[in-house]
Amino acid sequence: DVKVTQSSRYLVKRTGEKVFLECVQDMDHENMFWYRQDPGLGLRLIYFSYDVKMKEKGDIPEGYSVSREKKERFSLILESASTNQTSMYLCASSQGGSQETQYFGPGTRLLVL
Amino acid sequence: QKEVEQNSGPLSVPEGAIASLNCTYSDRGSQSFFWYRQYSGKSPELIMFIYSNGDKEDGRFTAQLNKASQYVSLLIRDSQPSDSATYLCAVTSGNTGKLIFGQGTTLQVKP
């Protein structure tokens, strides 16, 4: 079974703090993704990575950065957290090539006060 | 803007009935189609994928694809209260490896 894990299930941070969300997958997948999910807005892609040290912006990259130093690990960084970044953050991975099925981690619910 | 459209619902069906969930997409180049189930407060989990026109069955679930009409659906037979969840339709975006998700349809199965 594919396993995608995220570092925290719940996180509370203060405005202006730097926040790190980590995601690890154990299936040697090429692609990894960060989404945020908000009521009424659905899943929105923040960034994705198709290889180590490679990244591409998704639909809403502003205020976020990412890091992929190892194949199995993809980190999302909020440089200076703001209240409008309060959301559910979901990490996913996929094999790549013709295998596009994405497998999701359990999610991190972030509250920025 | 490539889009995936779903009726947000809620779709309410009695236990034991067939639930029919529908999805339309705008990108004719999409090749792969996915249905995910998401329980409240949880992350999406894959139910089925379909690549070819026609029907694909897996237990109580049937996915139907019509590329000419740019339409994909999910039928759930013998619906159970445990099927109550939000169902997300997703389609591939060209050869990018990305998926475009619909906003989901909330299904309520009443005992």
C-alpha cells in the first residue's frame, strides 16, 4: 500500500511565524503535490514537484515556497504566516509517467491566529 | 481555464438505492479520470479510475466515461449510510502529471 504521511495533523501558529509542513511518501513516487482545501473552494494546487530539486507553481503559490531535497520528502513553507492561510493542507504523491493516480496524506489542519 | 464541474448537492438517496454522481470536464485532451471519496475531516481516498469510454465496474461502484460528451459519472449500487461522503471527480491536465479536481458532490444516504 502507498503511504503518504504528514508531519502534523493539527497546527496552531501566530501571524508572522515561519511554518514548515512536511510530507513523506514511501513508494518511490516521482511526483509530489501540495494542495489546500477550503469550504466552497475545493482543492487548490499550491506547488508540485516532478523530481528532486524540481518544482513548479500551481494555481495559488503566493505566500508559499517548497523544498524537495530528497525524493521521498516534500516540504511546504509559509514564510510569514497570515490568517488567510488558515486551511486544511493536503500532500499527495503519484508514480509519474502514465501512472497519474494521486495518493493523499491525512492532511494538516493549520490555524493561524 | 480548464474546469471540472460537479453539482455540489447534497444528493440524498435512501439506503439500498442507486446513487448517481455526475461530472463534466472542459479539456478534450484529458485522458484519465478519477473518483475520490472524502469523509468529513479526512483526506480524499481513491475509489476508481477509468481511461476508456464505457463502463468500469468494481463491486458496488461503476464508473462511466463518455469522452465525446466530456462526461464521467459514478454509480453506487445498494447505497449504504457509510457511503455518505463528498465525492470528488478529477481529470488529468494534459501530460503535466497534474489533476484538476471538481468541487465535489455531497452524498447523503438515509437509513
